[in-house]
Amino acid sequence: MLILSRKIDEKIKIGNDITITIIDVRGDQVKIGVEAPKNVKVFRQEVFNAIQSENKAALASVEENENKKAINAVSALSKLLKK
């Protein structure tokens, strides 16, 4: 992890396209501005974590649904073969 000290209005560059600007510092709160191309998604960590959790839950639901379909198909095929 790179740790930097910055003052208000000072910037940090990430690559060629992303700029972080320190906007304000009050007590233990720091306001920053992020300039990035529209195709770069920028999230607070807690929002990113929530999105990841929702995506994992959705994937698990889809996988469960697909597994049920496969079991039903095998069951139907098994019944046909018994006839």
C-alpha cells in the first residue's frame, strides 16, 4: 500500500486518466474528488462490498435454479426410460 500526505487542493494521479483531489479536511473526515473516465466505476468500499454480495447471491440463485432444472430433466428422462 502506498501512503501519501496531501493538503487541501493537492492531487494524486493514478495512471494517465484518474485524478484524486483533496477537497476538505475536518477532524477525522476527508472529502476527496475523483476525476475518472466514465467507463471507470468508482465506489465507496461499503457500496462495492454490497454490490459484490448481491452479485454472489444472484449467481447462487441462478445456479440453484439451473441445478433444479437439470434434476427435473434427469428425473423426466429417467421416467421415460422406465416405460
